Amino acid sequence: MRYNEKELQALSRQPAEMAAELGMRGPKKGSVAKRRLVKLVVNFLFYFRPDEAEPLGALLLERCRVAQEEPGGFSISFVEDLSRKYHFECCSQEQCQDWMEALQRASYEYMRRSLIFYRNEIRKMTGKDPLEQFGISEEARFQLNSLPKDGRTTCIGSQLDVLD
């Protein structure tokens, strides 16, 4: 995936939907959990050394799965390579649940499904398409029939971008 490094670093400085110091272990065999400041900004999960302002890397939360691991922990794995799994350790089960829910809501696909759902609900109530006023109601990305039929709600996307 191509990205502009400066834009990605600027995005990492934006206010986060969630941020906390978590234990983080990468996909390499034998890797140990390290304390990282983890920030969720839109659909990117940035991770930093606790004492540094620049991110070590970022996970793009598209086409990935978030799963409960041991109590107080969760993992993110990517559909294209399920062996590429990142483990996170939280301070409590409640914090773990909060992170998992936020990560599942962060993907573009989740937001798109939500838009389609509420668009149809408004149409049922008012008889009007709320997107019509913006001239985008016929675009394919806003059509219900263009949704995948796999029914997976925990699949939120995947790709990894590591910053230098």
C-alpha cells in the first residue's frame, strides 16, 4: 500500500478515539510484549515508545480480525496473512472489551455498513433518501446490494504500514 509518510505522521498527532499504554507483541516468533502507547485515530492504530512523539508504526484496520485472547488481552490478525498476528495486553478485562469494540467500529467497511443501515431506516421513516440532497444516492458504494454476503461482523480489515 502506498502512503505519504508526512501525512501519516500528521494523522498520528490528531486527537485519538482511544489511547492507552498497552503491552504489545509483534508477529515475530519469540517476540516479547513491550509497553507501547497505542492510539486509535480513524482507522489507523498507531503505536509509539512511551517517551517518544513519533510513531514506531501503524496498523491499517481494514480486512483484519480482532479476537479475545487470554483474559485481559486481544489480538489483531490480517485476512491476507492470518499468521501475522499482533497481541495486546490490557490492564483489565473491561479495558480489553473497550478496545475490541472500538477497533471493530474503526474500519471503513463498518462505517459503510452503518451508513447504509441508517440510510434505509431514514428512508422507511420519511419516504425520502437522505443522500439524495448530496447527489450521491446512486453511487455503488452506498448500495445495499454491494455489501459482502459473508456475514462476518468481527472481520474489520487488514494491512500493516510501518513507519521508518
